[in-house]
Amino acid sequence: MAGDSDSRAGEQGRAGNGRAADAARSPSPSPPPSRAERGAPVPTGRISRLARFGGLAAGVAGNMILGGAREMARGRRPSLPDLLLTPANALRVADSLANLRGAAMKLGQLMSMDAGDLLPPELTAILARLRADARPMPRGQVQAVLDRHWGPGWGARFADFGWTPIAAASIGQVHRARLTCGRDVAIKIQYPGVRLSIDSDVDNVATLLAMSRLVPEGLDLGPLLAEAKRQLRDEADYLREADCLTRYRAALAGDADFIVPGLVEDLARPAVLVMDYVAGLPIEAAETAPQAERDRLATALIRLVLDELFRFGLMQTDPNLANFLYDPSSGRVILLDFGATRTIDPAMTEGYRTLGRAGLGGDQAAVWAAAEALGLVHPRVPAERKAEILAMADMAMAPLRAGGRFDFADRGFAERMRDQGLAMAKRRELWHVPPAEALFVQRKLGGVYLIASRLGAVVDMGALVAPHL
């Protein structure tokens, strides 16, 4: 729950190159808050949030009616998806979800994860707003949350407290402060009402999806939506995140490639999380590093996700770029946001091991059986479509069979995979919702692939994968 763009604890470091220090001041009486500090109150009541959704739906519908009228006036028959997926509607949705924050914004972020070239550039740019900072809470709301969780007089624990957040996202915002003992910390503060609004927000977003008719009528999203609610409740439990942070620090103790911030245990609360402030650059800053350094960073990140899946049985499933910072002085990656951490069932681990062995061996029958056992493909896919899916799987595995070294900057490979995937996606009879656990694993694998592509890394994938298979 910190990372989504969400309560990502680590936004601390991304913004930590100066903004926080400028804002730091004592939590005791101070000058009137600036406009930035006032922020925008988070709608906390069920009725107020429902009203925002109603206004959003009405606005989108109005845009669609006007767009349809214009198309008909030009003698063209408008299609519903074309009317819905316009920059104006995307902008309205992005702004509305950003103001609601909470589960509504979180779901929007999940839907807008870096899609590369899959969406028109106009829509990609607009949806990217949901991966940027949300509007922060005003100072009065921050004070009320901390008073409720830490009690009156909490300011005595701090030598300095930055009232202006260094990051604000879907579930919470992050402030930088210094304890009286001199420890530099990042404080993640959850928006009030977030936990109580999860179920209704998810249901309202699901209703908007159904109204859009972008989801085929026969596709049952019920299990996935139920899992989304469970995942979001987990992410809104900061005590759970504190435990996951501690487990990750233990798992990576002594690892020369990674830094995990330390927890300030006695200040942890269900809606407040305090950890060491660790400064670093956005991981994208390494794009200009020498090739060897980029290769090393990508190798470390891929090694980590393989360890999560095959060794730790514990995976941080949110690969948002903001959850990875780069410390050029040590060459280490700073890991942030452990709210989306999930335990991996041993059966899932063995399923991926079986899939990997079959793929490396070029055994298509075994690949299909393993993918079906994991729930990644539907057992009743027509024979000709099955051949297309297997061809795509074979394409993905080919670099591993050809010596192992893979160039993530190879745009031709990415474009071939994208084109084949888009062609299959147009056939709605192939749409299938895998089990939630497999979806989260796939999301992490895909996210790390995107980071390695951004870095333009060349990685010996064969050497990394072989020990686990």
C-alpha cells in the first residue's frame, strides 16, 4: 500500500531531492498554510463519494451524446467504444478519480499501468495523470488524522515536520520529518475514510465498466472484483505493510543490490506508517548510465522477481516505477511500498516452474497443460486460437532457448509480441480472467520487463532462470 502510486512509502526518495527539506517546519503553531498545504479535502462519506460518481457518469454520458450527434451530422454511424474512449472522457475520468482518491483512484491506476504503445498517445498521456501525484489533503485533515492515531502532543516526538507532503497518491500521502533523536523519516498518512469506501468504490467503478460495454457480457468479473476489494483492504492496513516491510528487510539482509528502509515500529498505526527516509533518484535516471550499469540493474531486478516467485514465496506485486529508486553512489536499488505484497502459494510456484521447463524444452503440449493448470488460458479455446496462443508463448521463450542473453532494447521483438497480442485481444471470445494470484504475478513480471526495456538492458536470462527450474 504504499507504492501504487498510492501510499507508496518511497515517494519519499523520489521527491527527496529537496522539496521536503524546503517544507520542513515544526508541528507546533506555525505560519498560515500555503495554497499547496491546503490541498483538497478527501470526500469521506458514502453519499458524497456516490454523488461524485454520479456526476462523473453524467458528464461522460453527456460527452458521448454530443460526440454521437456530431458524428451523425457528418453522416457517420458512431460506435460506442469510439464515443467512450475520447480524450475528453479520459480527462474527466482521470480528474474525477484523482479527486476521489482511495480505491477509485487505485483502480484507475491499475487500468492505466504503462501500456507502451497499446493506446493512442493522447489517451496514454491523460491516463498517466493517475500515475502522477494526487491532490494532497489540506493541513487540517492531516493534523486530525495524526491527532486521532498518535494522540495530542505527538509533535513533541519531532524536531522538524514537513507539513507539505513530498508525495500524494491514491491511498495516502507521504511527509518528511526528523525525530528528536535525529532520525530522518518518511511518514505515510492514509486518507480518512479510504478503508470504509473500498467496497462501494470498486462496485461503482465496475458499474461504469459495465455501462461502457467495453467488457463482453459473458465475461465474469465477479471473482476479480472480489479479489480487488481484498487486495485494497490489505493495502489500506498499514500494520500489515509494516510486517511485510520487516519480512523483506530480513529476506534481503546483506544483499549488495538492494536497500529496504527501516521501520519505526513504535509509531506504526493502522493508518500511519513511519520508516527511514532514503534518498534516491527515479529508476529511470539510470537510462543514461553506462551499458554495463544498466545491465547490472536490470539483472538485479529480474533476479529479485525470480527469488520472490521461486525462493521467498513472497512477492511485492506493484511494479510501479515510483517504487524503485536508484542510488548512484552505491549502485543499489531502493525498494519502496510493500502494501501490495502477497504470499505465493507453493502450488503456484511449482506451476510456473513446470511452465518454464516446458517452454525451454519447446514442448508445446506441456506448455499448454501448464498454462491451463495455472489458469492463464481457458480450456475451451478453439483449436486455431490455441495455435496462435502457443505461437506467442513460443516467441516469448525463444530468446531463452537461443543462448539466454536477451536484449530488452530490441523494439522489433516487443512490437511483434504487441501486434500478436492486440490481434488476439480483438477476438472477445478469447477474453478470459485468470485467477487473481496469477494476474498479480503476471503484472509483476510484465512490470519488471518494462523497466528492463526502459533501461535498454542486455541480460543473461538463461543464467538467471536455470537455477530455479
